[in-house]
Amino acid sequence: MKKISLCLILFCGIIKISAQNDSIYIGAKLSPDRKTFEVNQEIVYYNHSDKDLNTVKLLNWVSAYNRRGTSLVYRKLEDRNNDLHFAKNDELGKLLELNIKNSENQEIPVNMITDENLFIPLKNALKPGESITLQLQYRMQLPDKKFTGYGTSAQNIALKYFFIVPDRFDPDNISQRNYHDIEEPVSFNTFWTINFDIPVNTFIEGNLPQIQMNSFKGYLDSDPEFTISSYTSPIIKVNVDGTDTEIKFGYNLKPDEKQNLEFYLPLHLKFLKEKIGSLPKSLFISDKFRAKEDFFGNNDITFWKFRFHLFTDAEKTDLDYFGIITKKILDENIIADKQKDHWFKNGLKSYLEIQYLKKFYKDTKLLGTLPESKIFGIKPLKFFHASKVKLLDRYGLAYQYIMLQNLDQKIDEDFGVLSNFNDMAISSFETGSLFNYSADKMGDQTFNDLIKNYVSQNTGKRIDPDDFLKDLAQKEKTTNYLSQFFKQKNRVNFKLKRITKENDSLQIKIAKNTDAPIPVKLETQTRDGEKKAYWIETEENERSKDFSLPASDNIYKITLNSGYIFPESSYRDNFLYAKGIFSNTKKLKLKLIKDIPNPEYNEIYISPRVRFNNTYDKFLLGVNLKNQSFFDQKFLYSFTPTYSTGTGKLTGSGAVSYSFLPAESVIRSLTFGVSGSYFHYDYDLAYRKASAFSTLSFRKNPRSTVSRSIGFSYNYFERDLSPKMIANDDYKKYNLWGLGYSYSDSQMIHEKSLSLSTQGMEDFNKITAEGFYRWEFAPKQKLSVRLFAGYFLRNDTRNNLFNYGISRVSNYTFSYNLLGESASSGLLSQQFILADGGFKSFLPGSVNHWITSVNVDSSIWKIFHVYADGGIYKNKDFPTKFIWDSGIKVRIIPDFLEVYFPIQSSLGFEPSFKDYAKRIRYTLVLNLGSIINAARRGWY
């Protein structure tokens, strides 16, 4: 009797728990044109909170596509994608009709069906544990698939996040949650029944169990997704240790790709089962999921007509699909709020990738087989350290790259504000490296068992990753630091201070710059390559540690955290030699071309330089010596001695700077530096410039396009003067100081900038303001407006050298890249620099009192623009004067090579002038850094 009662109690408990799960029925009919769905839907929603509910929030995320100004549109613009902003009406997604009734068949009013969050008022308060049934009828227009990878296209339809559903991650039903295309889950513990009515000769596949043709039913701890196409989706069935797993693909597989998958998928699933435990019965891989979760950095490199292979097709399939399958299994097994807990699943994915690479790609290089490629019988990449970097090193290198720019973010930052690069480098790679570091210390199997237990204990429940960190700390006390480590940006640095021999032992002194009790891995190596590893534990508030090793081990080199296994701020002090002339010092290495830095050496890059400076120096032939690699550094130096082919003299430039990069501050960087240069500004006339400068850049959100900075400089100039200049008492020596503030916002549609500055010397002081606005009013069609104002607070100068320019700038600071610095005629004199007044026509004179001007430029057709400039200026002892010009601009290479054809101006109708060809202006910007910065926008 007791057994019967116990079974009855358990059965009732199970029934009660099951009854607390939401259930959603959907009947969806697709229109013949594959653009709209008619939906009949029933939602049984339970109050999962601990208080009464008066409203229920439903997510209407198809409305994220319905107009400009939505959160989705703004996020796409941050990613440098304006397709949705300029979408046509028939490409948008929207809710066309909506009718909602309660269980009593009473209609519930809905104010705005264009809102992404629909707050449905309830007739009676819904108490905790109670449920309500809502009947929905609606018609929606699907967006074009090109915007997010979900929607309709000529090839297929991808469905996800379009049906109206409750937000299970907001049990209180009070917070707004908008769609940002970041694959954040909104549903779990939900029973779904979905019946589709689709046109004939179309097929549908998804992540729900299919009970009959076009009908699906079952529980999901993730969001339902489907692909509708004109072909049947490929399926691969895998049996691992007696457990069947069906992998369904929402896209076609090439024959060789499918053959490779049939070989690799069993290896992947077996490996993952050993690491994390159970496997799901089925997996659905959409085309979008494949593109998002594949292996970064294994694609072929295409240059012009050449294609260079890094990995074989089989290796690429192996690497890509291991990451894809891993993330899909984690998504199916772990319920987590992506906004707050993204790092847990992303970190586990990277950890499992690292473990997989250790087993199957331990010695594989980051560049694959590319370094073996020959050009004229030689392998040029073999000269680079990049050719020796291992594939496993990518996790630490990605963190180093972004951290050294101080653009990294803390691991537990909300996902919505992570930059695209930090999504990979921080949320995934840094977290995965820390998990791997912990596993290495405590033992891989122990760490894997901890993952298995945690996942199995939280099946069907929303996780709190902090609980995992607590379990980890209980299992291995040296991981206690992680909980705090994830909550802040870190600049941990271990340093090998020195190695001393005492009697029969080597005394090794290690320092760290943090009070956190973080262990460090020490590795010794003999001249024969024999390696031994030791884990050294540190205590809280212990900043130095002494460690002893037998001298009889014949140790030649000692390394800390070899292979970038821990996210340190610098690896340059992690290497020391115990023997030889370089004992207790770093070796010096000279390199020809910029490379991935090798932290074992002090590297100096020596590279030949050939560039055209101006018509006086002509080509400069020289060599550049610097310490800057592909990664930024705090201390930088660069010296470039050159030979001027135009003068036959030695010229050159040099600079030294140091940057402070506080991790947690309103300041992103504070840089101090000095520089100097010696070149020619006219025939047989040289200038010497020496500068001291400081720049303060404010902290920026890495997703934001806004940057702000303050700069100060002090400059000394000395010029050679011609006899005429001497007779006119021109300036031979002068000192300038400057202070300025700059603001820029390089967003796609509304680009703007503002600068305020003041400059002075013993003879003058002036203040300058410049504002710029560029509006993209249609795809690749822009209107720009520039405002300029300059005013001399004091002007006692002897000539017009320091005056504001109207159509030509006075380059007295030698900061503009003018090809003909002192040219007054000829092609070089026609170069245009957008500065000061910014007039394109050759309007005579300069300004010694004040000037205001406006420069307008607008697209008209393809590369052709119209421009107009207008302004007012006043010179001392002269009346105020108004000037203007207009014309046609041809943007051959936008922002880098542009040609101006003046039409009408204060001078008259300029094409009628005999010397019209001499009035045509051009801009030429030869700055590779500007091109690189423009190309990487949207990453960080």
C-alpha cells in the first residue's frame, strides 16, 4: 500500500510539473507568393513569477523589421550594414493584422501592432502557478532573408523569431526586449504543436519532431526554427555508443562535404559525449547557424586571381562543423539568458575546441599549409614568426590583439554591448582559455566531470553560471579568482624576474601584478628540447614567489604560461635563459617586415622605405627602424633616415611615445611623445620640426562609433629662408603651442564630427571651430555639410604665414601632405586640402582677422557630386566680404582621390576662362592607415 501511495505521489508530482509548462499551438498558412503567413494560435501561459500578473508580455519580433528606427536597424548600422535601413516596403517584415481573445472568447484590445513588445491586459490578476489561455489570429509579412538570415528569399524561407510568443526569461512581464539578431533565446520548457499549410512541391524541416507531413510536435528548451524550400533537407544519422542522433541540415550539402561529414560527425559526437555527457536525439543546423558558428580563420585567402589554401577541404569541414555541432548541443542542453550569461556557453564551446585541437591538431600552424607555398622557388612566409604560431595559439592572440588597444570588455558584460570582435575574443576565446587553464591545473577529466554533472543537474532549468564557478572553486581552490576575474577588465601580468644559481639549485623569482591568488604554469627546457612543467600556486596578496629547481636538470630556458594559455597583459617578460650570454636577459632579433610579435625576443623591424614626399625632396629612399608589430604596444619608437633624391641630402623623421592604458577608467589612453623631422618645403630650402605632444582619448563603448579626445602639442620650427624671404623679414624660427578637443561619430547614415582648438605663439593667438555632417540619404548617395569658423584673438604677425586660408592653406605646421608645398603654379599647386575656408575655386587672399564658411557637397549620380561653398571673412582695416563658389566633384576613389571642376563663383563663370584647366583642383590622400581604419569599422 505504501509503495502504491508513493508511486501515486510521484505520478501526481510529475503531472503537476508538466502542467506548469507553457504550451503553444500554431496553425500557419503560407501564401502562394511566399511572402505572408496567416496564423491561428493558442497560447497556454503560466505565471512563473512569485507575484500576481495584470499583464502578459508577448514578443512581436517580426515588427523589428517594419520601419527605420528600430533597435534591429540601429544594430545593423553599427555593423556597417544599411540594407534594412534602405529596404523597400515589400522587403520589410511586419504584422498586418492581429486579433487576441481570452479563454472566455472576449476580445482583448491591442494598441500598437507595430510594437515589438505587446503588453496584454488581463481581466483578472493571474496568480503564481495559474494559467491563462490566449487565442491569437494574425497575418504577417515576412522580411527579406538578406537582412538577418531569417525571412523569405527566392531559394528558401528561414523561420525563427517571427511567431508571437511569451518571453520566458522575463517572468514578471515588465521589461522591454527588442530583437537585435543576436540569437538570444526567448522560449524554454514549452510544448509546441505547429501545423503548416504550404504550397505544393515545397518541403519543410525544423528542430521539432515531425509527426506527419508538415506537422511538428514536442518539447523544446530552445526556440523553434524551420526551413521551407523546394528540396528535401539532407539528414545524416549517427550512432554513438548505442545512442542515435539525427543531424538535419537546412541547406544543401555538396557531395564531398556530405562525405566528409559522414566521416567526421561520429568523431565529433563521440568526443563531445566523453566531455559533456549526453547527446540530443536530433540536431537542426540552419544556414545562418552554420555561418555564425563555423571556425574563424580557416578560409582560403583570395587575392586577385589567386587562391591560397590554408587547410584541405576535409580539414575545413572538420574544424567548421566541430564548432557548429558543439554550440548546437550546448544550446539544446543548457538554458541560459544570452544577454547576461553568454560567456558560459561561448566559453565552453572554445574550451571544447581547444581540447579537440590538442588531440587532433596539436602541432598544426595558424596559417595551415600556407607557409609551405613557394614563390620563385622560395617559401617567403617561413621568414615570419606567424608561420610558426600554432593554431592553438589563436585564442590567446585574439585576446592580446584587442586588449593591447584597450578595446576589450569584461567577460560578463551584457552581450548586447559587446563588439563583434569581443563576442569572439572575450566572450568565447578568453573564457575558453580560462576554462582550459583551470582544466590543465586540476586535470582535464576532473573538469569534464564537473561539466557533465552541472549540465545534467540543470537539465530543463535556467542556469546561473555563478553556481558553476562556485562548484569549480570547491573542486579546485586555485580557481577562486575566476568569479571576480569575470566581473572586470583584467591586466594580469606574470614576470620572470631573475634566475640565480645557489649551490645545486636554481632559484627562480616570479612576480605578479595582482593580489588575486592565480596559479602560474612554469615550463623548463633543455638545449635538447626536453620539457618539464610545474604548477606554482600563489596566495592572496602575494605578489612575488620564489621557486627552486635542481641545477642538475641542465635547464637552458624557462617560460611562464607558454602558448598564450592564460590571458595576460604581456608575455614579453615570460621568458628567461638560465645559461649563455643571454642569461637573465632577452635576445635581440632584427626583422625585415611587420609580423605577429614573438614575445621571447626584443624585436626591431628594419624595412626599406621608398615614397614620394613632394616636388622638392622627390622620392625618399631610406630605411625604417621601429618596434611596432601587428599588435599595439605601450612604448613605441620609429626612426626613418632617408636620402632625398631631389636634393641629394639626408632627411628623415623619428618619434618616441608611451601610452598609459588604464583598464577601468573614463580614459582609454593617455599618450606622451616627442618627434622630429627634417625635410624640404621649397627648392634648396629645408625645415626642421621638433614636437612634444600628449593625447588623451576618452573611454568608448567598443560597439559605438563615437570617439572623443583632447590633445596638446608644443612645436619648434626652424626654416631655411631665401634671400627674398630674409628681405621680407619672414619667420625663420618660431614656436607654436596648441590645445584641441575633437569629437567624431562615424556611423553610417549620420556621420558627424566636431573639433575645437586654440593655437598661439608670441605674435598671435587664435581659436578655431569646425563641424562636419554627412547624411546618406539613399544607398551610396550622400549629402555633406561642413562649417568652419576662425578668429584671431590677437594678431601681431609680420606677414600672412599664419593667416587662415580661403582656397589654399598655409602649411606653417608642415602637417598637411602637400605635394608642392610652396608651389604657386602648375599641377602641384592645384592640390586641394579641405581645411580653413575650404573653397575649391582659386579665390585670392587670406584672412588675418576672422572667417566663417560653409561647404556643401551632394551626390547626384554614381561618382558625380555637386558642391557649393559660401562664407564671410574680414581682414584688418578692410570691410567684411562675402564669397562663394560651386561646381562638380568626381569621386574617383572616395575620400582619397577626388577631382573638382569649378563652374560658377564670385569670380564669374569659370569654364569661360582661358586658363580653366589650371583652375581644376584635386585631393590626393596617400594614407594606408585611413584605409585600414575605414575597412575595419563594425568590428570594434
